[in-house]
Amino acid sequence: MTRLVKRAKRKDADAFTELMESQMQNMYKVARSILSRDEDVADAISDTILVCWEKIDTLKKNRFFRTWMTRILINKCNDILRAGQRTVFTDEPLEIEYMENEFLNLEWKEMLQSLDEKYRIVLLLYYGEGFSIKEIAQILELTESAIKSRLSRGREQVKQEYNAGGICHEKS
């Protein structure tokens, strides 16, 4: 990925396209954990891609591209939430190729949606995207202890939701 970032910084459109395509599924999962409407998710992703193209030369360390891009995406999602932005329909819909995997099955998606946003995004970044606590702290601009606390509380909320749904039964 570092090689693609270097080429993209030199405004190599093919390298940038390949780089963004490699991150599409990750971007979708993060945006979908914050936004409920597919149209808003598509808007956040397309806005993120545009900002990344325009500002990639400001990225100081190439190895942090994914962290940098995810921070931009989260900001775009939050902008959409704040603005209550609605979709402008065009003749050509934006298609996002997304293959379901075991982690994001319907039950897990519903569970994530039931959590407070501050816990949902941390759990998704940690478990779904594989970011470290340190990286999540950088992305969300919080302390590592705050991330650890949110992970712990998020896990507790998941446990409570899971038990409340009658899915998990303890043996007597």
C-alpha cells in the first residue's frame, strides 16, 4: 500500500484508483456503522475519495494512509449527520461493491445499530477493521484510555443486548 500512496502523491490517477478500490469495503463498513441510509453512505465515501485525492500530498507518513483516510471518512459521516443531508438523485447510481463476510452478518449489523454511536464506531474499528487502540485514538482524536474505556463499555452493551435478546443462555 505504501508504494501506491507514494505514486498517488505524485498524482498518479491509476495508483490512486487502485488504492481507493482496495479500501472500498473498509470505507463502506465504517460509513455504514455511522449512517443508516445507503445514499448517505455513498455520499460520505465519494466525498472522502475526493478529499483524499485533493489532499493526499498533505499526508506526512505514507504508512498512516488508512488511518488518515478513515478519519476523513468519519468526519464526512458526521457532517452528513449534522446537516441532515439528503440524497440528490442522478441518472447514474453510485455502485459500491460489497461482499458480506462472516463478521458483518445481519445479526451483528443489528447489534451494532443498537449501540450508542461512540461505542459502535470503536467496536467496528477495533474488531471489524483491525485498527489498534493507538490507531483508533488517532482516528477519533481521543486518548488511548478513552478508547479502552469505550471498548469495555461497548463490549458490555453488546453482552447486555445479546443476553436481553434471549440468544445467550447461562447454564444453571
